[in-house]
Amino acid sequence: MNTRHAVIGLASLVLGVSGSWAAMGVANVQGTAPGSTISGTVKFEDTAGGLKVSAQLTGVPAGPHAFHIHEFGSCDDMGKAAGSHYNPLKSPHGEVLKVGIHHAHAGDLGNITAGADGTAALEAVIPGVTLSGGKYDVAGRAVILHEKVDDFSQPAGNAGGRIGCGPIVLVGAPAPAAPAK
Ligand SMILES: [Cu+2]
Ligand SMILES: [Zn+2]
């Protein structure tokens, strides 16, 4: 009886969750230069407070690097095909996490800092931005890691070349865990 109820409960929980699962977004970041050691993953998730961005990178030269969402989902031509910073409201370049999308480009995440071991992580929430289906969404755009620090000067933070890039793609419900090997 208890077991059966537990099974039914689990089934309805799974159905309920799968029916309402918001999509996730993922960008697989790769170095733009041949032989680059840069790689990593950036996850995107809609939350009540805005778009949650969680980045984990490796192989990054130590120090701070500008980190932005650019407007197009292509990494061709050393990342130049990703276009400019995502900026739906024609705002100046800035620090969106501090001043919001009306006062900074929606894609202006600022800097991500790599340690001596080349790992870099960032977690942030961009208010007013969504993954997909909203007015200001990022699916189909790209994450860009720059050569230099974002100094927040106009028009784009003086951040130099594009050393890492990853198109933001939608993924469905989280895949089941891989079988143990
Ligand atoms: Cu950029
Ligand atoms: Zn910008």
C-alpha cells in the first residue's frame, strides 16, 4: 500500500514536473584560436529574479577577462560573427548586474577572473532578461570571453580579442544521468 502510493506519487511528480519544466540553456565555450586550451560550460536558467548565468571555464589565461552575451549565435571568424554586445534597449556599455538593462547592455556581465590554474567561474542573475520566449531573450545568441579586462569604457569596454565563444542553445528537460561505467 505504502509502496504503491509511493510509486503513483512518483509517477505524477515526474509527469507534473516534465509538463512544466522550463527549458535550460547551455553554451559550450571553446577557444577561438587553433590549439586554444579554453573550454567550459555556461548554463542559463530563468528564475524569478531574472536570467541566471552559471559559468565554469578552464584553460583560461590567469586574470580578469571581459565576459559578455553577444547578439548572434555564431563563433565564426574568431568570434567576430557573434556581433556586438546584446543590447536590445540601445543602452550604453556598462555593468548590467549593477545598473540594469536600461543603463547597460543586457549582455554586459562584466569580468570573469581565472586563477593561476586557469579555472574561472561566475554566477550572476540578469534582471529583465530571459532564456527564451520573452521580450529580451538570449537563446540563439553567444557567450564571448575576451582577451582583456572589461574596463567599462565606451563603446564596449576595451576588452580586445575574442578568445572564447559558445552559442547559447536550448536543451530540454535535464537528461537522465549517464549509466555508471
Ligand atoms: Cu564581448
Ligand atoms: Zn556592452
